[in-house]
Amino acid sequence: MMTLHFTVPNMACSACSDTITHAIKAVDPSAKVNADLKTKLVDVETQASETSVKQAVSEAGYTVA
Ligand SMILES: [Cu+2]
């Protein structure tokens, strides 16, 4: 289990954070996702690889910074 931290600059509202959360949970159903709309920071506690989590977010249409 590791915690990833990254920024999603185009995460604008709760629909965005829901989409991002679902995309990550499709990769790892046991992932814990915390997305902060104000700071655009996303924290993910997961067993999945950083690459696969970031890829899921970008495939959902979001920028991973
Ligand atoms: Cu949105």
C-alpha cells in the first residue's frame, strides 16, 4: 500500500472529482481517494501502480500534473 499525491488542474467541481474517483476505483476497487477541489490535489492510497492510477485519470479526461 502506498500513497500517491498529484495535482489535477482541470478538476473543477464535484462531478469531476467523482469521475476521477470512479476511474481510480476501476483500477483498484480498494483504493482510498481524497480529492480536494480547492487545491486540486488528489491523494490516493492504493496497491495499484502509480503509472496505472495516473493513466486512469488521464483516460478519464483529466490532466495529471
Ligand atoms: Cu467538474
